[in-house]
Amino acid sequence: MKIAISSSGTALDAPVDPRFGRAAKFILVDTDTGAFSVHDNTQNLNAAQGAGIQSGETVSRLGAEVVITGHCGPKAFRTLQAAGIKVAIGAKGTVAEAVEAFKKGELKAAESADVEGHW
């Protein structure tokens, strides 16, 4: 399974970025092989609007089946949902810890966004 995690850095020991749309990076982890790749999200850090939608399109193009993040706004959530991508919110700690929490069932797929847009 391919999981995209919003990240503040470029390694598995980097902190989870609490923001999905304006995350600094996305780390794509293949849970079957343990391989991961880092994808820059700088173009959305200071976007006036549409950061969540653009970020959703990015992780969809990467082939992610699940997104793990701290928080997700309504437009990003709808974009991900339309692409068939599950969203697990409430992640804390490092990227590796968030992936393990998801694999153990401690992070569940959300039913809706948990913040308003532009927070």
C-alpha cells in the first residue's frame, strides 16, 4: 500500500507536518517494501488559495491510497475523497511513527475534514 504523509522534512524521522495542503513535503511510503520517496510541496506553502486541492492532486498523481496528516480542510478532503484516497488525521510524532500507528489501527480513516480552510 502506498501512503503519503505530510512532512516537515525529508526523512522518516522528520516530524509530521500538521497541515496537509501547506505541508512542506510529502513522503510516499510503500508499506509492502519499506521504500520511500520525498516530494516537495513548496508551491503550495504560500498559495493564496487552492493549496489543499493542489496538494490532493499531487498525492493522487503519486498513486497514494491513504494520506496521513495532522489536519485536513474541507476542499482538500473532498479532492482526496473524489480520488478514492482515504485520509487519516490526527497524526503526531515522526513520519515513521505515524505510519506505524496507521498500520496498528491507531489512526483511522476520517469521515470528514477536521478544520476550516486557510487555517
